[in-house]
Amino acid sequence: MIIGDVIGSVWATRKDEKLNGLKLLVVRPKYTDDLRASFVAADTASAGVGDTVLVTKGSSARSAFGRERIPVDSVIVGVVDSIDIKED
Amino acid sequence: MIIGDVIGSVWATRKDEKLNGLKLLVVRPKYTDDLRASFVAADTASAGVGDTVLVTKGSSARSAFGRERIPVDSVIVGVVDSIDIKED
Amino acid sequence: MIIGDVIGSVWATRKDEKLNGLKLLVVRPKYTDDLRASFVAADTASAGVGDTVLVTKGSSARSAFGRERIPVDSVIVGVVDSIDIKED
Amino acid sequence: MIIGDVIGSVWATRKDEKLNGLKLLVVRPKYTDDLRASFVAADTASAGVGDTVLVTKGSSARSAFGRERIPVDSVIVGVVDSIDIKED
Amino acid sequence: MIIGDVIGSVWATRKDEKLNGLKLLVVRPKYTDDLRASFVAADTASAGVGDTVLVTKGSSARSAFGRERIPVDSVIVGVVDSIDIKED
């Protein structure tokens, strides 16, 4: 999983109907300011802009849903309370 | 998922027959001008050159189709209406 | 798999309930000091901060668990005793 | 999928028997000269050195075969006739 | 698949028991000297340090084993005899 900041949202009217009802948020990985590293994740943790979140990618993203056939490759699975990094 | 711009299309006569009928578009990730970052996605959202699109990658891409055995790893699942990014 | 150093931990109260009980650690790939390369892995090897660990990514990460439907894409599958690299 | 150029081939006598009979080609992604970006793909489209090809990666690569249990993560699924890129 | 050189091995006593008996080798992709690009692969081709090998990654790596539930994402599937690259 990766830690990222929710920096926005995306709207798409014309889309795969299996995506209906999903909130699609733009996430930028923590520790970078480069917008090119940003991506879109479906929210399952009631996250919003400004939140730091935990994101699961790949086929495991589908495991966050009750159904397997959903064309989603990135999911916000948690809202991060704190990160405790100990570097020497 | 990632946001990208459709910048072209690809034609291949000799190909896996499971790809027959698919529209194959060249997508360049948003926020970059580097053609090396471009890739090919199968279109399922009636997208065209100039559209900004939402792309699902990996095994989840196959979930956009009604059948699982299709050698496709990138699918356009939506046409983006607007991106709302709030950066501090 | 990749070799990494455990440099911290992450706390998320609001999260997918399928993640309950998992220890989420921050891992930085070996041979780099760049925090941007760090990621979060679920621990299944009783690892802790300071340990050098072996991490499995992608769908194979789920194979470390007794159940398949878990939204985890990175798992610590071992604690590294020694790395023996022979470079010319 | 990505577009690449076939620049060579690989030979391996001692290998997983499930790879027997496969033609393994070295592909370099289009728009780069960097050999470090090259990779090996199994050919299913009668491609050869000099051809520009369409490559599917990841688990979807296995969908090009009639059997699922094959340790292949990159497959040439088509030979590209033309690429039409419209850049502003 | 990628071509790499076996440059070492890794030892982990405390690990997922599904990894017991596997030889874990450190592989560095061909055409680079950067250790940061190295990774760990399970050997199924009787490879050793100094060998140039063919590595399959991702979920396809599990297809090299007789069982599916194994937390391995990189497998050495062959020992390379020769690479024939024709560049203009």
C-alpha cells in the first residue's frame, strides 16, 4: 500500500456503469510535490480532500468491494491518523 | 486509475483474435509531455482523440469486459468531464 | 520480492474492516535513502522498526493470508538474516 | 498495452518446461533508445526482429494462451501496422 | 519477463512457511549497475550467482509452482544461454 494525500476529485459522466456510485479522488503520493505521480483512487473510507490516506493498488484493490468484477485498480482503504517514521 | 489524454490510435491487422473489434487508443498520462510515458488502452467509453480519459490498468482492466480471457491490460473506463485539484 | 528496511508504522482508525488486526509498517527499499520510494506493508513475520525484511507485492501478497479477499498489496513475508552479494 | 520494437531474441535451454515451444523476443518500448527499458515477451503474433509490436503485460498476458498456468508476464499480441499520433 | 544477472542470495530464518525450501536469489536487471534496481527472485531453474537468468514477475510468477497460494512475486524461470540483440 502507499500513503498519499487526497488533492482533488474527478468527474466522469460517461463511464463504465460498474463505476456508478463510486467517489473518485485524486491522490498524490506522500513526500512528493510532483503532480505526475498523482493517480485516481476509488474511495471506500469516506475520505476527502486534505486527508492523508492509505491506498491499495492492483488486483487487491478489488478485494475492497463485495464483488470481483469491477474495473478499479486503486482504492482508498483507510484514512491515516498518524505516521511514525524513525530514521537514523 | 490514471487520468490521461487520448493522443492517437494504433492499427494492427495481425493480432490475437480476442482483440478483434476493440478500438486501441494511444493515451498519454496527464501532466506530462513525454511520449515515452504513453501507452495503448482498449476503449470501452466511446473515447476519441483529444478526450481526457480515466484508465484502469492491470488485471482490473479485464473486469471492464464481459469475459475474463482477454489479453488486455489497460482500458479506458470513462471520459473525464472535469478534474478539481486543490493544492495549497 | 524486494528487500527493505522497516522505518516506521502507520495508524488508521477509519479503515476497511478486513484490515483490522494487521500491523502496517513503513518499508523503504534497501540501497536508497529516498523516502519517496517507501511504502506500507502488512506484517506477517513479526517484524519491527530496524529490521531488514523481505516483501512480496501485488496479488501474490494475498497468498500470505489464509483468505483471498483482503485489500493488501504488500506483505512482509520474512525477516532477513543476511544478504550475500557478490559483485565483480 | 505498450508499443515496442522487437530488437532481438533470447535463448534458454534450461527453463521451466511450461515455456517450451515459446519464442522469446527482446522488446524495447517505442520512443526510447535506452536498453535498460527492454524486456522479454513471448510471441503469439509471428513477430520478428524489426517489427513494431503491441505487448500485453501482467496477468492479462496469460489470457493470450489457451491455458492459465504459464509463467509468462509479457506477450506480443499484435504486429503494429501504423500508429497515428496527433499532438498539438 | 526480464533478463537479469544473479548477484547474490538472501537468507531469512523467520519467514512465511510457504517459502520453506525455496532458494532466494538477488537479481540485478541486465544493462544496469544500479543496485537499487535489484530484487529477490525464487529460483526454479537451478540458477546460481553469475548466471544470466530469465525472470517472470507478478501473479504469473506463481504459475511456475505446482500450487497457487505461494507469496512469491518473482521467479527465475530459465538460465539464459545467449541474447541476440540487433540494433541499427
